[in-house]
Amino acid sequence: MATDMPAAGIRHRSGSPDRIDAVLSGHWHPSPNFGPRRDGLRPELIVLHYTAMDCCQRARDWLCTPEAEVSAHYLISERGEVIQMVAEEMRAWHAGPGGWGGRGDVNSRSIGVELANSGAQPFPEPQMAALESLLAGIMSRWTIGPAGVIAHSDCAPGRKIDPGPRFDWRRLGLNGLAVWPESPHAPRPDADEFSALLTRIGYPEAPFETRLAAFRLRTAPARTGPLSARDMALAEAWRLLSDPNTRNPALSV
């Protein structure tokens, strides 16, 4: 979860929600913390967060409090309840400062999904199943590919760590709902080449160690130490998966 100051101007009253598939058991709980997407931008990313709070209701109430100046389009409870707070065509305040693919204002280019989780425990099966259904719908509505589903820690390296090391990115990747790089190859570690790969993937500029830590949080949370051949292999695999000409979203190279 992150705060993000609103755009200059008046607050907008939330309109009716976008359609939520009945299978999601969705509920509409409007937040006042949103505005128009800037410069005619449309969703091309989906940013995943955890709430870092002890229960879903507290998170929901905070995301809908005007003084909080923070929101998300969706919140998913531990039991798999999907709560929509901001219409998809509007700009929720969830990503804060950061960037992806060489561009800023992630909020205007994304849909934010909060998962009720303190960050210290696994994500329950009902919650993951609801997330998968929600992602499939959003990706279909806005023509977002697997490479467009990213972590808050991806677009804000060093500042945010959610959805954290307990999140199952492999599960999403194998179902074509995110990138999950796997590679048996082990090229020689090269810091400059690795940095170039991260830039091509989409990571914003930051100190080398900060970017390496953010990449590992997404791909290999237990790994520590200097840049390894495995880091290089995974970065190259991710680059290939991010290529729009790659047909199989769960490709292993």
C-alpha cells in the first residue's frame, strides 16, 4: 500500500463500478480517493500490493478514508471476497512515485489490486483463486499481457517490497497471468549487461544494489550476495517473455 497525492483540482465523485464477473462475488465499496487518468492514458499495467494491515476491513476503511489520500481499484480479502473501490477507467492512488518501462505516473497507466495480507504469511488459496479470476477479466478488458502484471516493488525498487517474498508469482506465471522467468542457462555475471536487461524489462533507474534486490524479491527471494549467473539467466528469460513476439506467456527457455 502506498500514498499518492491527488492530481491538482477537485475530487471526483465515484461513478458506478465496472462489471465484475459474478464468479468473483464482487462488492462495490466506493473510495473518494481517485481522479481522472492524465493525458488520455489508459491501463496498460496491473500493480499488485499487499495491505500490510492485520485485517481486510481495516484496510478497506483506510483505502476509503479521504484523509488517507490512498486507494486501489480492488481489494481482495483472505477469504477471496473482491471489493471494488474505484472504477477501472479512473486513476486510483496506489503506486506513488516510481516508473516502469521508462515512463512515470504509474497510476495513470495501471489498475491497482490490494491483497489483504500483513506481508508475514502466505496468501490463502481462496484469495489467490479470486486474484486469478480478477486478473483474467482485467487483462481481457484492457488487452494487458502477462508482462504488464507487476509488483509494487518492481515499479518502486528500494521504496516498496509488496506483495513480498511470500507471494506466488510462479503460480500466476504458469497460468499466463504474469511473467515467471525460468532458465537452465547460466551466463557469466556482468553488472552492466544485467543493468541493461533490467532497463529493457521495465525497471526504473536506481542504484545497482537496489535494482538487484527488487529483481530478486520478484524472482528469487531467498537469494543474497553478489550478482550471480542465475540472476543473469532469469533476467534474460524475463526479457524474452516481455517481448510481444513471444507467443507462450509461460515460456521457459
